[in-house]
Amino acid sequence: MATYLAFLRAINLGKTRVFPKDDIRRVVEEAGFTDAATHINTGNVRLTTSMRSRARIEERLEQAFAADRGFEVPTIVFSAAEFTRIAETGRRLSAERPGLARHYVYLLKEEPSPAAVAGIAATASERGEMVVSGRAAHALLQPGYVEGRVDPLRAARLLGVATNRTLTVVTTLADRWC
């Protein structure tokens, strides 16, 4: 049995897309996965399965979530090893850039094309930069960025299907679940 981490996109953002973490855990287990655990109420799930295809795991979860909730829930899955690398990259990037105001990690369903990566790199400014590494993009925001805006660089539109977490959440999950 392998451990995977799944990240649900666009839940608990209003009255119509509510998906409490206890319900998420229940649906994951009803879909045939084991050892389901959640962390905070933003759609972070650990699970184990004998399945090896990330795409099939995502598909099964998305179907189960839609059947239970009545709305689509895009889901992005990483193996424990993949997620550990994302956390390590985030720690390194932050250490190389002391004084960041904020470090968001965008978790991507698919790796961006080289053209998209170049477009993302071109958004760098005095407000910060976004660094793509595989299926993760690190938004490294400098002091003075517009507080409360997750995408002040306007690069997220180039990422495809993605959800973001703070580096603190990413490293906490990697330390706890991987």
C-alpha cells in the first residue's frame, strides 16, 4: 500500500461548495481508500491505496466527491515522495531568499509546458517571483506585495488546474504524512 496526498480545489469558499473534513474523510474511505486523514478544513487528505496511477486515483476521488456533494471537486494527487520533494524545494527557496513576506505553493494537476514556465518566469518583479518545479509553483512574495492577494504576480492563470497552500502547510503535511 502506498501513501498519497490529495488536495481538493475550490471547496469551503461559500455556502454552495461546503465540504467539511469529516465528510471528505468518509467519502475517501467509501471510495475504497484506506487510512484517510485530513488536516484543517481546506481539502488536504492523506490516503493509502494499492492503486499506482495518479490519474486513476484523481478520477476515482473526483467521481466520489461529485456524487456525494453534487458539484465537481478538482483533486490534485501526489505520492508521498513527490510531496516530500515539493516541501524540500520550498524550504530551499525560502532559505535562499530571506525576508520573504509570503511563500505560497501552487500544487498543479499537470506539469506546465515550457512556454507556460517561461511566461510564469516573466511575471517576476519587485513584488516577487514564481518558480516552477515539476508540478509545483512557488510564489515567493517580497515585502510590499498587496496583502490579501494570493496572486499579486498574475501568474496563476498560466498554471492550469491548481490549488495553493502556504509553505507552512506544505511543510507541516510533508513532516506529518510523508
